[in-house]
Amino acid sequence: QVQLVESGGGLVQAGGSLRLSCAASGSIFSINTMGWYRQAPGKQRELVAAITSGGNRNYADSVKGRFTISRDNAKNTVHLQMNSLKPEDTAVYYCNRANVWSVGRLWPSTGLADFGSWGQGTQVTVSS
């Protein structure tokens, strides 16, 4: 079973930046598309960014141009650089397996291809 540990969240003012990290256990990491999901209070979890094993990326419209997803297959890590943060980006952020063509889709959905288990997530709070 894959274990996922997210870190890097915090409190930041609007317009600021944060860099999230996710460490994944297991040798299957390098062959899987990985993504960052987020869940705001009272809302469903949403896939906002995804990156294939070969480095192809896709983003939800709400974060396009502001967020950048990256990965290091040798270290089993995936990152999310978040710039120009807005109060509406406030959410708990999770990493998990994803379908690169399913950005914007709400979890749960068979089209998302997540592992079925989740880490604890990391809280991002953006103040206005």
C-alpha cells in the first residue's frame, strides 16, 4: 500500500506563495501520474493539477498560470509551487495518483484513478 505524506502548508497573505511537497513510499511511484487535490470547507475534493511520469502537466482553470506541479522520480516526491495565492485557494491539499485528463473533476470519481487511501493533507490558508 502506498503511503503519502504532504507538507509545506501554512498561513499566507493574498498574493503570496507556498511550496507544497509530497513524499510517497513504494516503487510504483515513478510509473504513475500524480496529482494535487484540494478540499475547501464544505466543498468536495477537487483535482487541481496533475503530472505524468514523463512530465506532462495539466491544470484546472482555477489555478492555471499560478500553480506549477513538478516531480522527482528518484526521490519519490511531487511538489506544488503556488504563486499569487487567493483567499479562494484556502483548502486542505492532498497528493495522490491521478488521471492527467481529469483535472477539475470532483472526488470521488472513477476517472480520477486515486490509490484509494489518502494522507493527512496539508492546510493552506490565504488571508485577504
